[in-house]
Amino acid sequence: MKKDWTLTNYTPKGDYYLVPSGTNPSVATLSGIFKDKKVTSDVVVTINCATYGSGTNPKAQTFTFYTTTDCSSQISATQSGKLPTTSSYTSPIYTISKEDATSLLNDLAIKITKTGRQIRLKSIGVKFSYEAASAASLTSIAVSGTPTKATYKEGEAFDPTGLVVTATYDDESTKVVTDDVKWACTPETLTLGITEVNVTASYGEKTASKTVAVTVTEVQKYNVTWNVNGKVYTEGAPTTEVVEGEKVEVLPTAPSSIGGLVFMGWTNEVVTSQETAPAVLFTSAADAPAVTADVTYYAVFASQSGSMKWKKVSLANVDEGIYALITPDGHAFNGKIASGHGQATADAFVFDKSGVAASAPKGTLEIILSAKAGGYTMFNADKGYLYAKDAKSGNLAWNTKKSGNWLYKEGKKEGIWSYNSNNAYLRCYENTFRTYSYGAYDSISFVKKVSDISYSNYTTSAETLPLRAFDGKNHFATFSSDKAVKFVDATVYAVGVNDDRLILTEVESKQVPANTGVLLKSAGTEATYSVIGSAPAIENNLLCASVEEGQTTAADGTTEGYSFFKLSYNQAGENEKLGFYWAKENGAPFVSKAGLAYLAVKTADVAAVKGFSLFDMETGISKVSGSAAGNGVIYDLQGRRVERAVRGLYIVNGRKVMVK
């Protein structure tokens, strides 16, 4: 049963309404029936009704008429036709005269009062003639009231909230139009010394102005400096001045990685090689802290390890994230759809026993699953939203607009992945992804992209050190500093001497205490390090620090009884081998450059030794001697015994020895 009116206090009874329900009246309301209409005739209301149940018949006052929905303003209506006396429907008519109808401006309400038996109300009809009501013309507007805000900080704009704009029309009616006003303020921006603002409101080609008193106070502004690895950084024109309590609006361009350290964000304090991220670390203006004083924001760098991986996820455990769809044998959906069937990659995922793959097959399409209405949308930025056009084979498609969502449903074995709009099932058939109306063929599977990346060694300062020495495979350098440091991408060694060979002991922490010499090795030509607070002492290390340029001494500050060696090439050898060699005749002290390290060994322990080679340590070449005659029986490399060794390689006491 259709009606264009509302009813209160009734009981629905199939094709009619039983009114009133109880002792209170019912009200039938025809809202807005006279809106914007000028009535030019009598208003005739026809009520199709009948009686119900026992009691006396309805009286004339059963139906009364009002011009408002709250029945607060009654309007006269003349009855014609008979009121119902039986269960047979009749149509009494009520007429509102043309003269009285001028008070009908918007609504008509009919109060139905129980004066005897209840009424079976079927329909209400209203008939009248009208002309479109002519709109009143706007004659003026006026601004009144007091602004809510009177005190401002310099740089702010005036806020007209609190002012009221009233429009006046040629029919002497008025209306508050504040929400529809366009404001203009002079001056637009408030500065120190301004005491009043002229506010102008515009509405319907009318304007009105008001002068408002204001107080403008000085704001505290703070300087913001951006620092990358100890230097002021201005790339990207970042914010350099901020009002107290506000945040920066523009961040600098992200700086490049330094050696093996990647950029992580910005912090407000110096960080020296800590294992966890600083408490303040932001990469967007929205996440930056409020500025309450002059501040320097430092670029934070960290060591990165690990990679992104792919992990199998059962249909029942799918959640939001980045996924690939795969067939039972691991071939991935590549995003292409032919004849309504999704296509698969040529290669398949290779999973370990725990269901994790290190990489995805070439052509794998990454799909973003986002929660929606108890299920998930499946989206790719290049393709759109994956959906099923129908619950039939060949209806998989892409849509540029977000529509339905995909749901997991329990079923046999692994369950069902279906499209909620039409209950289409997404399944696999011969390495294709297909829609069906039932759980045919094989289930699809999901593989989620997960992060196995971790970060450590957070720091705001990092240095790169050139490794200039090269042994044909790796690059080397000695190092020392007056600060404790930690290396990122180089192997750090303590150096010792045992009998006739060098002993290199790796410093696994890569940490070097202040005023300590070490040997560095890397496949690259540079080593990256950051300053730290302190580092544990390195044991069994004969390398001495040369923090400042100066003459070499032993660890105890003496030179007597020691031989000194520097990292260099054996210029006299056949193959210019890299190692630690005398810098001066007989291992005398020499001037070592700042930031390097040198080897100081008791002369008694290395009699007649000019140097130690790093080149062939694995083959046993470990010592270069001035004379090998006193070291035992000597053989050349062809196995022939010789009485006296000259320049070259020899076998002495079963070991290879370089003789200069």
C-alpha cells in the first residue's frame, strides 16, 4: 500500500490502517504539500475510510485539520458526504475555503480522534489549484553579534565565528543567512600594532560591514636546522622557521645512503651507533614533533640486513596485506585475463619446508587485500579491483571502481574464496584462475609478502675511509682514531706475530676503542664507520695507533729494542706483495701519518725479518728474511738443496720463505 503521508498511533492491517491505536488520536501528516505554492482555489480533502469493531459511529469531530505538523494551529474545514457507519468504505469530503487556505504555507495535518468506533483508513486525497509562489526579493543584509575570538597571534587571519548575518526581504520577512555568507576581512593577515578589523559579509549581491576590535600578540618563532652527517643540509628547501607549538611543514630531500648505512629518518638528538631506533624518528611532516625551542634535526642512518620474503597463508588466515595468488603447484597469477580466465606465470614459487620463498616468479602480480564488510577487496594499482562478473566460468575481470568484496567460506578441505555479490567461487584449473558457481577443480592459495628486514647500528654520523692497498682480491688499510668507532661493512682485524707468521684475529663486533690500531679488509674500496661512546679493548694486538702524525713508538712509548713495520708493498719482490714491511732500514722508527696504525714488534722476536706478507698467508708464506742461511736446510722450489739463498722463494725447514 503506497502513501505520500505519514501516520502516527496506528495498527497496519493489510490494505488499510486501523486508527487510532488506543485512546490517543492519530495524526496523518502531508509534509511540504503547500511548500512554494500559492493556493488559488478551495482545498478539497477526500478521506477513504470505514468503521471497525463495536461502538458508536464516528462524529463530525473525528477529523480535524491543522496547518502545522504539531497540530498547534487548527484550520476550518466543512464536511460533506457521509461519515462511515459500517465496514463498507465511504469517502467523506472536507473543504478548506480559498480564503482560509492562504494560511497553508507548507504542511497539512489531520488529527483522527476516536469518538466511537475505530476507523479503517485506506487513503487520503488532496486536491487544489495553485500558482508558484513568487520569491521575496532581498533588500538588505546586516552584520551583528560579537566574534568568539578577539585575541590573535601575529600572522593569523581573523575568524568571523560568532558574527550573525540577517537578510531582510521586500515582504518584510527576515532570515539568518550566516552559513551562506562570503566573508572578506581587512587586513587579511593580522600583524603587531593592528587593533581593529573591518569585516564585510556578502550575500545575494548585498554587502554589510562591521568593525571589530582585536588584540594581536607577538608569537615566538624558533629556528630549525637540518644536519646530515655533521653538515648543514638544505636540499629540498625544508622548513627553517616554525611558530612555537607548530610542526615543520616541509622536510628536506632524503639524503643518500652512506657506505653500508641507509637513511631511516630524522631525529632531534645526536645518536651514536645504538642497536634500536631513537625515540623520535620521523619521515613525514605529520609525524614530526612540535617545536618548542630552536632545534636541529639530524639524519639517522642504520645498517640494514635481511629482505622481503613470501609466505604461504591458508584461506582461513588471510588478512590485510600484499599477496600473490598461486595455483596448487605454485604458479602465480600474472594479472592477465584471457576470455575471463586469469593467467599464470611460467615459473613457480620455490618454497622451503616452512612454506617460505625467497623471491617471486617473474611476472607475479602483487595484489593488495583491504578489509571491507567482513571480507576483502583485491586491488592492484595498475589493474584495478579484481571481481567476478557472474557466478559462471569465464567471468573473472578487472574493475576501475571498488564494488563487491571477496570472502572466505568454510568448506571441504581448505575452504572457499568467493565473491559476495554473486557467490562466484575463485578456483584453479590447469594453471588458470577461474570463476565457478560451485567448488569445482582446485582451490587457489595465497602467498603473503612479508618483511624479513631488520635494522641496527642507528647513528647520526658516519665516515667513509678509503682502502687504498690492494692484494689483487681485497682492499686493505690500517686505522686509528681518538674516538671509539664501529665499522659497518669492513672486516676488522687485530694483528699479532707468532714465530714466523702474522696472526690476524677478527674483531667480530667491528668496534674499535679510541687510540687503538687495527687492520681493515673489504671487497670494496671504502669502509664506513660511526663514532660510538666506547668499545671493549682488543686483545693480542701489536698494532699501535697513530692518531696524530708523528714518530712511531711501541705501546709503552719506547723505541729501544723494537722493530717497526708499516702496511705497504714489497717493492723488491717479484710480485709486489702486500704486507707489513720496514719503512726504514733495520726497522727503525719512522713518521706515521695521522689516522693510521703500524706494527711494533720486539726485535729479538723477529731477528733479520724485514716484513710479513699478507698475500699468501693461506699457503704459508709469512716472513721475509734478510738471510735464510741460519734457518736450517734450504731447498729451491724444484726440491734441489742449495747452500746459500739469494733473492726469491725457498723451502726452509719445510716452509716457504721469501728472501730479499
